[in-house]
Amino acid sequence: MRQLNGQEIEQISGGSLFGLEGFLGDFGAGIGGFVDSVTSWLGVPTNISESGTLLGSGLGKLVGLEIVGGIDDIGQGIISLIDNGLNAMKQVFGY
């Protein structure tokens, strides 16, 4: 017998609560995409949409009581935000 992966478990259990994981992930990606557009217009390309997707997905997972996955996504989103911020500062100030 093999162990089910995360996607198979979600399919069996009926997915996340009201689809909030996907909705909030898309919402975060939209906000991040807007920030990416503004920073790109200013000449500083970033990838904040990925960070927003992770943060939104993590919040959706927490609401759906998928605690470990939610904390992991939020943590990865925060790390991604910090990395993007440092990268943007390097581009602007040349450090």
C-alpha cells in the first residue's frame, strides 16, 4: 500500500473550506501583481505576486484548519517577501 500525497488527501477530504485557499491565494497574487507592476514601472523588477500567493494560500489553509500547511505557506511567503525586499534594495542602492 502506498501513502497518499497532499493533493490526493485534499481530493478525498473535499478540499479546503469553501475554496478559501485558492481564493485567498489568487487575491494575494493579485495584490502582489499590482506591486510588481508598480516596482517594474519604477525600474525595479520584483516577484511579490509569488509571495502574495503563498501568504494568501497560507491564510486560506489556516481558516480551513490545515494548520501545518498554513504555517508553512505563510512562513515561505514571509521569507519570499524579505528576499524580494532585499533584492529590490540592492537594485536601488547597489549594495
